[in-house]
Amino acid sequence: MTRTNTTMPPSREDAIEMDRQDPFAHKRDEFFLEDGIIYLCGNSLGPMPKSVVGKIEHTMKEDWARGLVTSWNKAGWFMMTDILGDRLATLLGAGPGELVVSDATGINIYKTLHAAISMQPGRTTIVSEATSFPTDLYMIEGVTSLLAHMDIKLEGRDADNIEELFDQNTAVVLLNQVDYRTGEVRDITGLTKKAHAVGALVISDVCHSAGAIPVNLHKENVDFAVGCTYKYLNSGPGAPGFAYVAPRHHGKFKQPLTGWHGHADPFKFEQTYRPGVGARALLSGTQPAISAVGVSAGLDVFEGIDMHALFAKGKDLSSLMADLIEHWCEPHGIRFYSPRDVNHRNGQVSLTHENGYAIVQALIARNVIGDYRQPDVIRFGVTPLYLRYVDIWDAANHLREVLETEEWKDERFNIKQLVT
Amino acid sequence: MTRTNTTMPPSREDAIEMDRQDPFAHKRDEFFLEDGIIYLCGNSLGPMPKSVVGKIEHTMKEDWARGLVTSWNKAGWFMMTDILGDRLATLLGAGPGELVVSDATGINIYKTLHAAISMQPGRTTIVSEATSFPTDLYMIEGVTSLLAHMDIKLEGRDADNIEELFDQNTAVVLLNQVDYRTGEVRDITGLTKKAHAVGALVISDVCHSAGAIPVNLHKENVDFAVGCTYKYLNSGPGAPGFAYVAPRHHGKFKQPLTGWHGHADPFKFEQTYRPGVGARALLSGTQPAISAVGVSAGLDVFEGIDMHALFAKGKDLSSLMADLIEHWCEPHGIRFYSPRDVNHRNGQVSLTHENGYAIVQALIARNVIGDYRQPDVIRFGVTPLYLRYVDIWDAANHLREVLETEEWKDERFNIKQLVT
């Protein structure tokens, strides 16, 4: 996508022309997106792939209603953790047997933290960003409180120069590949190298990178990874997350959520636990089959997609939004919170404004769906699979109008409630 | 249901007459059940309530597709753990705020074990049946391996006289209210009294009692309970389980799966974990909304049902099956594995036969769906919401024919594969 760099921002017609040249334009048709809505929350909950409706109806009406209990095998419900895991592994630069789709992200963080610590006898610190997504921090708390006798504790700081905390005592580093507040992309490969240099292991939380930017777990050389399927992977509300373990660690770790699904031979009903092979040792309980079918539909959309090309479009969209906002909105008190360099963000554009909450509400009233995070952050999830250049142009223009007219001052936009 | 006790077993016409008098006969219409199938695996996976299809379609096409991220609030996804929990609490003799619908059973066992141990400083044993459902044992292993420094260990034995293991050192007793192999109902109230007498806490696993027999968590006076929704509660494959904590313990325990969903104020994104009130402190991560909607449909079927009356029908069905099998099948080497006294079983009829596997396969070929458990157990889930007396008669008659003709000897019924 080439665009003449002038002092004037692109016009709406320019944006329409960019859509005409967009090699991913046809992907939008694979999603249900209501006319007139500009959806900029795909970083929180991805929109619905159309194919999910038929797939889940089939799961209910055929597999459950008619197949009944036999569908655990015949419809593949029981092995969905692995089947979906292998498909997702392909998208994330990993191999078969290394990744399982299962459980919420927090539970996967808990399991991989324990797994990493079990491989690091004598080392007592977990290093993480103090500004991490809260679940990551809460789960570290859960682990450290339980392992207080081992003196396991958290060392955290803002992500800048976090590698200064890595030392001979670091058992494991838990890093967010992308900062959920700003969309900033971390150099996970470089950080992993530094962690490995002192013998620490790395867990990469890819919740805000999987499906948004190219992720290559093998090349990044991380030891474990966890992630979410309902953001950029569009798999439906609360669809199961996933956990990855590098093949070099298979069979070498322990984690305490030793449920029957992760047993080496679950249908033997043995009284003693024996962990399954590879990533199966990270499984615990029975998974919600109907929600898991959503992951299958979510992954269908990515079939045949080159993530580098998709991210290139994402950066173009993100640049367009940044250009327009700089020209139109900075004079009204909007400040950039995301990195200015588009190569350092995952597409997401985060802004700050002291009246961020009311501005987000005013935009929602105009059918521009972004979100707000305390204390003053406006987040726009810029996602290249289904957003058009003209959507971005229109969204920025709505923001300009909301600021110019000061319609965000309206009382109805200033009643605070539980925010999603 | 009265039936003359004669030496002759009831005829098929008798069974049809029993169906005519059955006050629950109309409930069968609320389920999808294919003609000609006799489904005796509701103890493993309940059949599909018809209403689930429309509910899940609405969740996809309206709440997800159109409501998008706002549905976490507007469609109630975020609080579904509590809303469904309060509804289920009513069915199980508990109050609002005491029960949450969330996570797989194994994970709930893990959380409640830690919660109970956190309230019992100095006590070091977990008592459970050595013949418990494997997930219970595996999770105890997970906890004891983690708490080895506290010398926490399992003491287990067959369920008979398990109370002999309760002593001043018992931190927590994990009991299955119903034995999954035999359907035997334990005197959970009596056992809890004995456990409390020595200061031990009780976790009741109600996977095979919730929805099958009257459960009254308050009267039973258990401290915690965990259970499953996809067996007798018919909520769909892998639908979320649940966890209960008695109100006297609210705010007094700790569990280590401290995910953001259980935080006292999840949308404040605080860096430090503060547990939510009541049973919310047992929550961890985001739940699979689409699968959770299945729990809503499953509970609809129980609205207005008197569990004592429903269990009375369950016992009648179970007695009918036992009578017929005694008359027809014991001469062919079938042995009772369930308790003979119908008041001591949850409806389930378990039998043993050295060729149990092949017999179950031969029955499946006749559209009688039971299941097999190693080494020689044939299980029939007798569930009063949707089974007719005539179904039970026909099932017993099929078993008689399979035994009399010895058709189970057919090679195709003797190829062992993964069993569900």
C-alpha cells in the first residue's frame, strides 16, 4: 500500500481507493458485521465469523442431540484440545503436540508458571512487568503465596529495561508480547535470549499478539506460551485459551492441575496420575465443546493467510488512523499513548484524554465501538481481517467531530458504569 | 407408583400402564431424543434439551454478532457465573452468593481443596475414597505434591467405614456423594457430622447426585461442594461445572487460582488481588459464554420440579430394571454391582459380567446406549426426566436377548477401542 506523504492527511476518497487495492478486502465477508457499525474492539472480543453458526448448530443438533455420548470420540470432542492445538500451532510457528487449546488464560498462566518453576530448582524469582495484564499478576500472586516456603517471589517493574532484573536467581520471566494498554510490541526474541543467558525460562503471553502480528514461537525460542482465542482469533466469548511448551521441555516439567484430561491414559481410570506426552501434560479438565467449536471457526478464517502480509495491512490501517488523529485531534487535547512508530505497535491505537470515558461513550453513540481503560485511556483495536480503510477514516472523523462539537460533555456520556 | 409384588416380573403392558400414570411423562418432550434409541448414558452426558438450540442461536446471532463486546454486560455474560450459580443453588438447597458456575470439576476440586486447607493450619491429611473418581484423586495428588513441605498427604480407602480415617489431623475430607461406578448414595449428612466432630472440613463432590437425587447442601451441612452440569443437569458437552462454599466460610479462605474474574473489582485493573465476596472468591478466569448458556437451558428443565418426587420416579424405574434383570439375566452370569436396595442408589444400575465390554457393544448395536467401565462393569444411567418405564422394560429385554442368543460373542463386539 503506497500513499504519497504530504502534509495533508488522506481524504475519504483516498481511503476508498486503498480499500480497492486491499488484497484482504474479501475477508470481511467472512464475518458478521452490522451495517453502520465501526467495530474497534476486536482486541477485546473479535466479531463473529459467519461459519460459526452452522458449525455450532451441527454440534448441537447432530453431535450432541443424535451422537450423544459417542460424540466425545466420533465428533472429536475429546481430542479437540489437541486437534485445535495443532492447527493453532501452525499459525504461531510451533509444531504438532506442542500446543493445547484449553482453559482460560489465567489458568494456563498458573500451570506454565508452576511448570517452569518445577524445572528451576534453587531459583526463587519470577520476573514480570508490574504493569502486566492483571490476571498475569494475580496468578503470580497465587503461585508465590503457595510457594512462600520456597521463597518464590515476584520482581516486577515497568517493561522498559525489564531485562535488568534477569539474574542467576530468576526462575522464570513472564512477559506480555504486546502491552494490552498501548499495543506496544516487545522484542520477545531479544528478551528471551537475555533470559536464557542467565538460565531463566520465558513464558510469553501472546493474548494480544496471536492473530494480530506474526508470532513464531520456535524462532522466538520461548519456553512456554499462553494466549487467548476470543480477541484477535475471533473464536467467541470466553472460548478456551491455549498453552504451548517448547519440545525441548516435553516430559521434563510438573504442574499441579493434574486433571484426568491430561492423564497419559485417561480412560484407564487409574488411581495414580501419569502426565500425558508433550503439551498434553498441560491439560486438566474436560473442555466446553460447544465453545471450543468457536475456535475451529476462528481458525478457518486464518487458513492460507500470510501473517506478515496481514500485519502489513494492519500497520497501514494503524498509520492511517494515527495520521488523521495527529492532524485533527491533537489540538483538542488527545495524546498518543501507543508508540508513534507503527512497527512497534500491534495495530492498536491507544490515546489519552482527561475525558476519555465520556469521549468513548460519545463515539459508541455514533456506532464507533472502542473502549476505555482507567484512568484516561481510549483504545482502538485496529484489526486488518475485517476493517476497511474507510472505516478507519470515518472513525477518526467521528472522533474529530466529537471533540470539535464537545458533544462528549453531554450528561448521558458521563454516567460511569461497569465498563467492558 | 404401586405395583403388585409377584414372582412374575412386570409385563411390557404393565410398563406402558406405569407410563400412563407418570406425573413426569410430559418432561420427555422437552428433550431431543431420537426415535428408537434408549439412552442410558445420562449419567455421563445428558441428552439435549430442545430449548438450548434457540438460546445458543440467540447468543451467537444477537449477543455476539450484534451486541459484540457490550454483551459481557448487556447479555449478562460476565455475571453468568453468579446468575446461573444462584439458580443452581436453589435446586441444591443453597442460597444466593454461595455457588458459582465456572470451570471444570477438577479445577473446582483443586480450588476448594486449597481453600479448605487454608482454613486448617497444622492439620496435614486429606481423606478421600481410594476408589474415588480419578480426577478427584489426581487433583489431590496435585495439591499434596505442591504442599509436601506442609506434610499434606492423602489417606484413602474404599468408601466403607471411611470415617475411621477421620481424626484430629484431618484437614479436609473429599467425598463423592454418589459412587460413579455403582450409583451408591453415601450418607453425606452423617459423614459430615462425623468429620465436623473432629474438626475436619468436608468437600462434597455432587457430580453424580446433582439433578439425580435430592441434594440439600445446607441440611447436609457440607463446607464446600463441587459438581458437573453435563451429566444429570443436561447442560451440554463440557459445560462449566460449579463450586459451592457454605456462608459460614465466606471471606475466610484462600485459594491460589486467583484470576481476574474472582477479583473484588475486576474492572479496576488493580495490580494486587483482592478476593470477591462469597463464592466469587472461587472464580478464576473468563468463562466460555456459549457453553454456559447450555447450563441455563439445562436448569430450565428443572424449574418447578420437586426433586423428591422426581427421585421417587427414578427409584421406580431403577427397581423395574433391577427386577427384570434379576429374573432374566442373573442366570446368564450377570451380577449386581449397584446396591440392591433402591434407596441406596441414585437410580443408576451397574452390573458386572466377565464379557461386559462385548455385551455393551451388542446393546449399542441394538440402540440401547449404556456404557462400560474397566474391568467388567456395565453401567445403565437410569434418569427419570426423560426415560419411560417402557424404555427400561425394552432395555432389560434387549439385555436378556443379547445374553440368551450370545450375540455378544460376535467378533465385531469384541474389538476394543477408546471407550467413552
